[in-house]
Amino acid sequence: MKKRYGYDKKALKGLGYTKFLTEVHERNKIIEAQPEEEIVSKYNANILAERLHPRAQYVKVAEVTELKDARRFKLVPDKERGTERLAFFRAGQYVTVRVIIGKTDEAGDGPTDTLKSGMSSGTESVMIRPYSLCSAPMSALGEAPFYEILVKKVPDGFVSSWILENWKPGSEAVLSGPLGNFYYQDLRDAEHVIAAAGGSGITPFLSMAGAVKDGTEKFKLTILYGCRTEADILLKQELDELASHDGIRVVYVLSDEEKTGYEHGFISAELIRKYADETDFSLFACGPAAMYDFLKKQAEALKLPRRLVRFEVSGGARNIAADPGFPKEKLGESYELKLLVHGEMIVTKCRAEETVLTAIERAGVHAPSECRSGECGFCRSRLISGEVYIPADTDKRRMADARYGWIHPCTSYPVSDLEIEVYPVDAV
Ligand code: FES
């Protein structure tokens, strides 16, 4: 039923409303002549918002490239499942991959015994993990759009192992829209970006280099890529090709090997200064947690303004046992975790060394999450009782949330039995 838009004659009295009233009738006629569909969905702003921030993007694996200890996946829109195009993104952003573990996949392979461990039999868990986009943003546009992500083999990696075992050309996948703030912002950043990368942390910088190369981004990029040995460098040929373009430089920093043409040691303040060659630069970092500990000290020594220092934190696994603030006597403990979900109570276990979110997912509850690093707030849940440990650098809650018992389970570790209210989302 269409709604007629009325007016208040009294309110309009004295405003010369005769002409206005005629226009109301004209407007109603135009509205009623429109086809029976939601008028609001036709607003350009809504169409643009849906294109830039889709709730889900259905894709297919088009290509798999084998790397040393990783695989690179090329993902294309799955038109049969309704994704006609891919959302544009900023170089440095990530997408989350949503997979159902515990469900037989299309190729007939179920999860391995290792993956099943900790999941009660018959449990089907929706797992969400962020992966930086390594293709240049322009790849998402045009006639043959695609994204590329790189998935590294991680010991005990739950979702990465599943993806590496199950994704083949033709496999279906579900992604979020592009997310994250790890990208160049010309109002805030200097014109020169020093990018400190470690291991598979090279991926967002690969995308940035691609964007500088094709002119999408207009800053100078120097990548300092830290690896143990030359053999550990990922995508060297591609990086060398990118470095042949104006505005892009790649320097390999080997910690365990001395070789001509390579820097030796770590990405120190001294090395950063050497390649900064201007006083003003932004420092972006992406890599393992151990590299961050070192780099944070270097950033302090460089006395860079806070706005010029950016550490990518999305989804990095954390060794909580090495966190100086974590109560050591709690290590090895396993706590009861009660989950209040739509008024029903689910009881499970959570180890002190794992995040509450991991335990929630393992229990088969489709908890919302995106960044897995405390930043986006998607996993926000109510702590009814109990105590959690939240590493200070990942506590990105609003002050009111912290005060009134809300937590981000992705960066919360149990230090007592817990009761939490969770607000699940639809499975993929
Ligand atoms: S998933 Fe982003 S804050 Fe928890």
C-alpha cells in the first residue's frame, strides 16, 4: 500500500500555501506513478553505500599460486550467487573470509582431525578471519574484477589450514566488504611512507605499491622488508618489478644472512633514517608480533608524531603467555564459559591462552567479528559476570563500554569462569 503524504492546513495558514498545496498534490501524483518497489532503494547514496560497503561478497577461487609457505588466491565475483561486482577498496585494507568449519565442503573433504579437535562432534562453526588484500585497488574495477589474498601456513592455524586444504579453483567463498584504516590519508600522512614489513605482512604494501604504480595513490613508498634469509622473501620477483617504477623502492633486510645488495640486521631506527632521506615521513608496519615489539621502540627513538605511525593489527594471533601484564598463574587454566544467546544458555570451556571469541566460535555460536584485533567493535558483547584480561594495546572499547561491562571477545582472555551475552549473526 502506498502512503499518501498529508499536510497540516493549520500549520501552513498565513504562509501563502495555495501554491504549496498544489505542489503537494503534484508530488503525490508523481510518487503514485512510480512502480511498486521500495523507493528508498533508488537513492544514489544507498546504491553507492551498498557497492562500497556490501554486507557480503560471494566469490569463487579463480587461481591458486603456490608460494614458499603460503598460497595466493585470486578471487572473482560469483555472479550465480548474486555478486556482480567487487567493492572498491583503499590499498592496505582487508576483507574477512567467512568459512563454515565442521561442514563437508563441496569437494567432499571434511575438516582434518586437527581442526576438529576442540570442537564437539557435529558442531558447525562459522569462522571469520581477516586477510589483507594484496592486489591493487584498480583490480576490483573493470570488466574482469578480482581480489587477491595471501594465506600463509601457520602452525596450528585453524582457519588458514582449512583454507589451504579446501580452496581450489572453483571453490566458493564469502567475503566481507573492505575494512580497516591501514591506508594512506593525505591530510594526516607525510608524502613519504616508510613501510616496515615482516613475513606475510608484505601483503598490504604490495597493494600500496600497485596503487602507487598505477597512479591511484600519490605518495612515495619505501618498503623495508625484513626476512631471516633471502630464501624467505615472498614474491621477490614481483617486488623487484614494482621497485623499477617511480616512487617505489624496496629494500630487503636479512636478519640471519649477510649478502651483497641486502641490508643486514633488523629494521632499526637507524636504518629507517637512512632510507627516509627527508625529515618528514609516515611509518607503517605490518608483520608478526615480535617485530612490533622491536619496531615500537624504534618508532619512539625516531620521535615521530603519533599521527605518522601506524601498526596494522587486524587479526594477528597473539602469544598471551608472553604478555607482561597477563597473570602468569592463570596460564594452563581452563574456565567455564556460559553464553547467553537469545535467552538460551550454552555452556562451554575457554582456555586462558585463547580469546573468548575463539571459544564462542568453537561452541558453534555465530558470533559477529571482523578485525579480530579489538578495533572494529563488531564482536561487542556483554560481560554478565567474571573477569577477563585485555592487553592494553588492543583495548579499543569506548570508555562507557569499559565502565559498564562490555567487552570485545576477540581480544579478551578469561581469568575466571565467565558469563557473557552474545548477539549472533546469520551463518554465511
Ligand atoms: S572483531 Fe573487531 S573488535 Fe572484535
